[in-house]
Amino acid sequence: MTRAFESVKTASIDGTTLAYEENGNGAPVVFVHGTASDLRTWKYQIPSIGGSYRAIAYSRRYARPNDDIKPGVDDQMHPHVDDLVAFLKTIDATPAHLVGSSWGAFICLLTAIRYPEAVRSLVLEEPPAPTLFVSRTPPPPFELLRLLVRRPRSALALVKFGAQTVGPAEKAFRRGDDETAVSTFGRGVLGEKSFRRLPDDRKQQMRENVATARAQLLGAGFPPLEDNDVRGVRVPTLLATGERSPSIFLRITDRLQELLPNVERVTIPGASHLMHEENADETNRAILRFLAQMETRH
């Protein structure tokens, strides 16, 4: 275990062990990381949010320092939903305010849909939910044409992201070129400028979690997401987008804003998809403002 994980605790759930760290007391705020990442991505949030709440960041199944995913195993999203709920129960943190980044944000949204009793509120940083628009990725041609008529900006963003990011990253993974795959994926998700500005230790974190990124990109894809399921999420939700984020994430967030019944939205200035690292201070302020509103409602 590296020095970065020396102080972590562990929770045993469903045949695996999840590493986590926490700081502070009060209502639990649980942070759920995205792809090619682990609990270290929340290093700027845990001390800040922990000043007023019980801030908890965990590494999802297969993320460092947990056991790696085995070759050939598909890393699907719903098992992570079950993991999250079991984790919350194990550490006595239900119901929790959930804060999710990217893939982790999609997991948080699905948790609110499937286990509403476990969730007090949601902060969602750009969940990659293309299945709001199409049944699967890549989409069948007739679905893409229908989307092009109904939501042309969303259709074009989806095609661009698939052609310039997902497709090339998948090809690199299939030929065993993990470094190119991670670089291609990172540039597509963050944008060229934000990717270049990533510190070396953050790029190393991506490399250390490359097996899960490979499994996700080469697996069965994103789970279906029905409009009515999203409309049924009643907990207060904050949607956060980066000022410099790729258009696909903005279009998905637009659609979530249309569907969610109890929703606010904030744009984090000077940041892209990894907003809680790129502009941690403003992200933390947005989270704390939102959580303070929750306290006044109860």
C-alpha cells in the first residue's frame, strides 16, 4: 500500500473490501469517484466538507488500493450501486448526501432511483448518461436519426464524442496500448487544455486505475435510463458542470435538468469535467451552499 493510502479504513461488503477515509462529524456526505480514479481524487473535498459534515470518500470496487479487476471481467454500473448502498449501511451512513463525479455521478443517480431511502440529496458532476438519448452506445442508426431531428445539438455531441474519444480509446485498449488509450480518453473527457494541466501524480492515478477504464470501455456499455425513472427522483439535486467541459456532458446535464423535479444547477468557472480538482475552492463552496439549504429544509 502506497503512502497515500496509509491512513485509510476498510469496510467488508459482499465478498470484497473497500478502502475509505473520512473526516468530521454530522450528516454523512459520501463522495463517489469516476473512471480511472480512486478516493484520492477527493483530497480537496474531505478536509473542507469535513469541517461541517461527516465527509467520506471511498474507492469503488476494483479501484486502488482495492483488489484489481480480473482480466476479461466486465465492470458494470449496477453492482457499484449495490456496493454503495451496502457500504453506507456498513459504516452507518444512511441516508447520505451523495456527491458523484462522472461515472460515480451516474452511480449516485441510479442509487437514488433504486434505493431512494438511502439518499438525502445528490450532487452530480456531469454523469455520462448517453442512454438518456439512445438505448445503447454506439446507437442504432434509426435512433441517431431520430435524435438528430429532435435534439440536433445532443446528437452531434454524441457522435463527436464517440468518433473522437470513445472509438479511438477502445481501439487502443484492444491493441494493448493502454497509455494511448488513457491519454485519448483523458483528452476527450477533459479537453486538451485541462488534460495538459493535470499534475503528474493525477496522471499516475489514471494509470494505476487503467484496468477498470479498460473494462468499462470494452464492456457492455451504459445501463438504460428511462425518463420516468429520472422524473421519479424526489431528493434535492445539484447539477454541476464545468465552464470548459465538452459539449456531450453539457447536453446530458441539460436533459437531466429538464427531467429532475427538484433541481438546481451551477457552473464551475475555469474548470472542465474534473471540476472538483481543477477548481476545488469553487466546487466546495457550491457543495456547502447546497448542503446548507438542505439543513434549513429539515
